[in-house]
Amino acid sequence: MSATAILEAHGLTRTFGAVVAAKDINVRINKGEIVGVIGSNGAGKTTFINMVTGYLPPSSGDIRFDGHSILGKQPRDITRLGMARSFQVAQLFPKLTVLENALVALVTAEGPRPSLWRPLDTPERRARADAIFTEFGVSAYRNALVSAVPQGARKLVDIAMALVSRPRMLLLDEPTSGVSSEEKFALMDTVMAVVRRHGVTVLFVEHDMEIVARYVTRIMAFYNGEVIADGPPRSVLGDARVQELVIGHRVAADAAGASA
């Protein structure tokens, strides 16, 4: 039985004047995959993520989610279809509590026009928020202001916000950015356990090759706006062109095959 695609990009291109930020990207992500996106700064990784999540319109090409074109749809519309994302810098309301952030995320995911006549805080929403807090191990921060939450836990809270709406696909932009080396594996262990439990397809941008090698089932390597390699971790991380243009050094065979 052939794998079923959840996200497809066909001929995806984005230009800014004479600058080509993404060039003829053709990608198929299958349901259940954990895909790592690597590349140096300016390689086109975030441009690609922004296009498929509706934050940046492509100059040409098409994007299909679950078989339907999402070209021209707004980020909130795409979220409601089942594709959520987190950002390199946590997109949270610092003056609200963790629970209040979750309630806002739920209301936003439920419909295009939150009503002033319907309460934000309901028993059903609290139950959903508490369930995701438990899964991510951040229940202790439930009533704390986001600004008072430690960086590692704040990253988990941000990713929990993306998953509270029960998406089928999750896109993460540098999930371990700003997290200490002592915390990064524990953070990713938690995230991967949750997404696998719920059967969520994941695509994440990451500069840390240890994280990429350990957690992904497939790697896409970007360079100069193009995908120069796409395949199993051992194959991509062992590719001479990827090592020269993306990683900048050779990766040991055992590291490159850690998740293969």
C-alpha cells in the first residue's frame, strides 16, 4: 500500500524583486513522517515554511494539504484545516497565564469569529488545556504568567499551544533554539512522544545536527532556495554536497544513521 500524502508543494517559487528565495520546490510529505529541514541562514527554509502555512504567498506554484489546494488561504484558515505551527521565538501573550494562552488558542482554532457573547473560559476548554499541559509536563505552570516561565518550559508551552487544537500536521521552526544543551534532548523526547501518540505528522526546521539525526525519519536539505537533497538521514547527512554547503563538515557515519 502506497503512503498517503498530507502536504504537497508543486513548483513552489518565491521571489523578492531580483532575489529568488525559493525556486521550483517540489515536495511530498506523507502522513506519519517526521521530517527535518536543514540549511544555512538564507537557504530558503523559513520561506518554505511561511509559504505552506499561509504567512507568505508564493510567486508561483501550488500547495496542497490533504489533497486540497490551500493557495491563498490565511494562516488561521490553514490552522483550522489541521496544520499548526510554532515559531523560533515563542508566540505567546506574556501578560497572560499559560492557561489563558491555551484558551485563546482554542477559541482561535474553533472558528473565524470569536463571539463576545460566548465565554472564553469554559469547562470543556479547560479540560482540553489541562490534558495537553499534562502530556507536555507543564501543568505546574498552568496559572503562571508566561513571562515568568523558564525558557525550556516556555518552548514546550508554545508547542503545546499549537497542538491544543488537535492538528494532523505540525510545523516547528527551530524547536530547540534558545534551549540549553542539557535540556534539548529532554524537550524533544517530550514533543516526539506526544506527536507520535496522536499520530501527528511533523516537519521541523533545525540547525542542531544532533537533534536532526536523532529524531527524524527523513531530511530535506535546502541551499540557495532549492532542495538539494531529500531522503533518509544517513543518505542526506552523508551526502558530500550537503556536508560542504549545509553542514560545513563531515558527519560521522554512526551519527548520520542514528535514526535511519
